[in-house]
Amino acid sequence: MKNINMQYTYTKKRLQFGKQCNFTNYEKVEADIKPHAESMTHYIQIDPVTQGTQCSKICSVHEVNTNTATFRDSGMYHSEGGWPKDLNAKDIEQTVRYKRKIEKDELYIHTMLQLLPPMEQCILQNNVCNIYEQYFSYMEPISLIQRVYSRTVNVYRDILPIKRQITHLSWSPDQGNRFAASYCNTDFKNAINDNPQSYIWDVENPNTPCVILKPFCPILTLEYNPKDSNILISGLMTGQVACWDIRKGSEPIETSLVEFSHRDLCNEVLWINSKTSTEFFSASKDGQIMWWDIRKLQMPTETLVIDLCKPDDQNIDKATGISALQFEPSMGTRFMCGLENGIVISGNRKGKTSSEKIATRFKAQYGPIISLERNPTFVKNFLTVGDWTTRICGHRDFLMGGAWSITRFSVFFLIKMDGTLDVWDLLIQQDSPVLSVKVCDEVLTYIKPHEQGQLATIANKKGTTFLLEFSEALTANQKNDKLLFTALLDRETRREKIKEAKNREQRLKMKSLRNINTETECTTGSTKNDEKDLKCSNSNTNDVVLIHCEEDYDNAIKAELLKEEGTNNEIS
């Protein structure tokens, strides 16, 4: 509707206005009532008088003196009849003497003759009934073990039409109301990273992300500051690290220089325990670990090259790529890293030389270590995930990651390539998971449990994040769980030490046999006979090893066949 002009101007000459008006103020009396002289005679001046009035009902005084009655609780011991007050029921001599006295009384026999017939009738009735009969035997007994289950709370999907893989998840420290997800296609054969943006999701809103991060290249890993929910750090595909402040916008506030960053993809970043909460360290597949400070992010404060052959040379050309990184705040300067050749290194930043910093090594997997997690309660024990194993038992599907439960220390989670989540509880059973959930049909890429234990976020290759809630049986500890789990770990540690000692003895025996064979080789005259003797001796020494290897191979084949038969029976 168009606006209508509601104004109109009237024009008039001054001559037509008339005479000018003059206004003045004056007092005006509306009413004037004169006094009456006759009314003066009715006026009487009275002195002030104070007088009280009682409007309630008047009652006389009634008083009654009542004597209070005192009461006392008393009882008798009726386990074997009523005992007198002056008799101590716990004194055997007094009770026996009192029983003899009662049995000699004439009324005792007369009373017993009256009480026996009804008592005998009750005993006969009880004998007729089957007091051991089991009622409700047709009902199935309820299991004493708590029911284990999980449910999907929300699903968070990538808002872009071209779906991307989620490479990392991180919960915010403020009660876990938000989580950050980094989106990046690591499979360079199929899709291209056209849009490098990542998201911060609100748990209650799965439709749209609350914050969209817009870097200049895709983000591989993203971590919240444990003391400030507005600060994040990320590792980029160019090998650089970036710092974010969501209060200042969706772009990074500072980025490291390319010449001082990693040479390969920066796939791991973690905050370290410092007074200022501004320090973190990063790792890459170029074999370098770098320590940074967000107040001066242009170049790292310290660099360590993982050179397993000559650590002191720090030759980056001979470094082994790092595929997993772990840091426990309660352990100070100690850290752990998993390498691409399956070795786990337990390092100490306070080491004087590079060889002292990476002194402790573990041969954990055959291939690259995908996930490396310490137990939150037993920090000396850690979980490694790689190839088809978790160093506990084998799996038919390739494992993509794992994590310990934050609240229940005997539970850990594994994600597989077929989209299945396995929940293991070592206190209940060690041969199979207590819960296996088919989350989706796509490949699962990352899992991050919540600090309160009930929730966990799981990401897949198509850019979808699933929020799962677990039952109390998987999140709460029982009374003796800590003692039982400690005994389990001690027992397994002792067993591994015994196996290692036996293997050491066997290696020494084989070494001594080889030395004897070399001596016999030197004493023989002819070269042909020496070759024959050497072949015979090698065959004799290798017989033991070959027999053990063949037995292990046969046992493995039999176990696989039994598993296949069991699965076929279940399917049929």
C-alpha cells in the first residue's frame, strides 16, 4: 500500500486575522459561605478523656493441677521362653538352675499336656506340605549382570553436498556442550578438498553447526584448549599449525611460517601441561615433533627428530614417520608417539640428548600405529591399535581407532572398517566384546569419549558424526573393580615376563648350538664333507624352530576354521 500525504496548507492574509488578544490572570471566587451565629450555641468544648473498650468474651480464671505420669520401656528375652527380670539369660548356670526348678513344678506337666496336642497337629501339617518346593520355576531367572546397551542420541551430517571424511574430534572443556570436528579428504584418489571449512557443533542442535571455521587449507586435527573453550589449535595439510579464537571470527588468528613448520601433513597436535596453558606440541609423518607457544607461533620453541638409528645426528632424511601422539597431563614432561613401522616410543622432554629423549621403545604392531591411548586410571598401561589387532586379540575387520573409557577403567572402545563399534570390558570377558553396535554402513574414522563417560562421538568417512550414549554398566565402576583390574594387569605382566625368559633361554641354546657347529666346520678336512656336515647340523638346529613354527601355524589355522564354523552356525 502506498503512503498517503495527510498534510494540507491553508493560506490567509494578516488583515483577516482580526484584533490581537490580550490575556490576564486574576483570582475568581466560585463559592462564599458565611458563618451562622445560631450554630455557635450548639458548640461545647470537652476535655480529652482516655477510655478502654473490651470487645471479646470475658472468662474467669480456670486452673487445674495434673500429676504427670512417668513411663518406662522394659522387655523380656523370649528366645527360650520368658525369663524373670532378676535372671541373666546369658549366664548358663542361672538358666540351667531355673529350668530344673520349673520342671519340678506340678503345673509344668499339666501345662505341657495341654500344649502338646495342638503343637503335634501343626507338626503333622508341616510334614504333609513340601517345604522345599520351588515356586515359579517356569519363569526365567533374571541375570545378575547389568544389561549392556547403547543408543544413538543425535546424528550430525556435513552440510556440504560433497561429503568429506572426519579426521579428528575434540570435546569442549565447558561441561562438554560442544565438540569440534575437522573435515578433510585424506584419500587423494577420489575427491578433492574444494571446501576446507570445519565445524563446531552444539550437542543439542544437529541441524546446523554453531561455528564454521574457514582456514586457507583443510584441517587434519583440531584440539580445544583444556582451560579456555574459546581457544583451539589445529594441524593443517601444509604442515603448518594454526591458532583459533572463536570470539574473533571464523579465521585463524595466527599461523606458523611454512619454512619453520612440518614438511609433511601435520596429523597430530596436543596441548601440554604448562602454567600459562599456551604451549602445545605437534607431530607429522616427516618424523618431527615440534613444541610451540601460541604467543609466538611463527617458529617452534623446540624440535625433535625421530631417528631410530642415530638419534643424536637428528637427520630428518632418515627419520621415521609419526602416526599417533599421546600426552598425559599427570606425567609432566613425558609423552608417547606411535611410528609408521609399528614401534611405540616413550619419550621424556627433559632428556639432555636426543637419544635420552627417545630411550624407551616398544614393538607393538606390524604396521602403522593408528591409535595410542593411555588408561586414565592405570597410566603405565596403554592401548595401541593398528593393522588387525589391539595387542589383545585378533579381528576379522581392519581396525580404524580406539579409546579408553574415561570413567570405567576396564572398558575400551574399538571402531572398525565395516562401521561397527566394539565395546570391550576386560573384567567380564577377554575373548569377545561385551557389546557390538552397527553404527553405520560406512568406514568409521575417529572416536572421542566424553569426560563424564556416558557419551561418545564417532565419525565416519562420509562426514557424519554420531553421538552415542552408553548404559551404566559400561560407565560406572563397582566396589572391587580397581583391585580386580590391578590383579589382572599384574598377572598378565608376570605371564609376559615368563614367556620372555623362556624365549631368551631358547635363543641361548640355539646360539650355543651354532657355535658348536662352526667349530666342527673348522676341524673337518674336505670341503664337500664340510658342506654335508653343515647341512646336517643346520637341519638339526633348525628342526626345533621349524617344529614350533609349524605347530603355531597349524593352531592358528585350526582356530580360524573353528571361528568360521561358529559364524556359519550362527548365520544358519
